[in-house]
Amino acid sequence: MELRRGSDFLLLARGRIWEQSNMADDESKYFSLTEAERLRSQLEPLLIEAMESRRKMIDVDERINSLAERIQRSGGLAVAYESAAKTRLERNRLEESVQSALDQIQETGCVVKDLDVGLLDFPARIDDEEVYLCWKLGEDRIRFYHRQDEGFSGRKPIDPRDAGYNNPVQ
């Protein structure tokens, strides 16, 4: 599942739209590296929660799709409605959990770029240019940035000593 940023929403690859609380352009928040790092450590548990709930939601979606196929083939006969209702409630709970975690993260001004790998961007300014300080789950700290018109592949080290950094957790 991939996140793509729209003007005021996040579009998940399965077609789900989750609203994103955007700040007005004149209220844009820029983070210093210290502020972003402090916030990153606070947001990491929320990001993990969203990622785990979304993974579980995909499994539940597969069960729901399988059930829908069985219903279609049998014309709805011999369907355990109570079990189906519990599955639907579980899916709704997981969706609410993902939405809540994303809302809490985005309220800080941080941008969730990829929920599959746990990629967060923090708006910042470097040499009067708007950039994102870029962090991926598993990295020990924020080491990279990229221009706002670039993605993950355009990451550059903040500190030249990090140029050859390989994430040992991957």
C-alpha cells in the first residue's frame, strides 16, 4: 500500500482516502534538525502502531474478500453471519486505529510518505530552500534530506560523514 499526497488527503493504493489535516500555507511549520529529531522519537511508536494496524487490516481485507467470494458462489447460503460481522467490526477498528495514528502524526506538521516502510518527512529550510528532513523506520536518527520535489531516491546526507551510511537494521 502506497501513500500519495494530494492537496488535502492521503490516497492509499487500495483506493481508500484518508483526510489529512493540512496547515494553511501561511502556517507552514519548518523544523530544525533538533526539533525534528525530538519529534521523531515521539512519533516512532505511533508510526509503528499505524504500520502494524494497516498490515493486520490487509489480512482482514483478504478474509472479507474470501468470504464475499463464498457468498457469491453459494448465493449467501450457509454463511456464518455472526463471524462475518465480527470480521467487519475488526476491520473497522483497525482502520480507525490507522486513521488515528496518522492524524496524530500529521497534526505535528510531519508528513507520512510511505506507511509500508515507515517513511517520515519533516519540512525544513536549508540554505533558504524548502526541503524535507527524511527519516525511515529503523534508522537511528535523521541523517538525510531531500528537496520537496524529490522523493526518497533523492536523499542527500545532512552531514557529509553520513554519505556512505547503510542502515544495519534493514
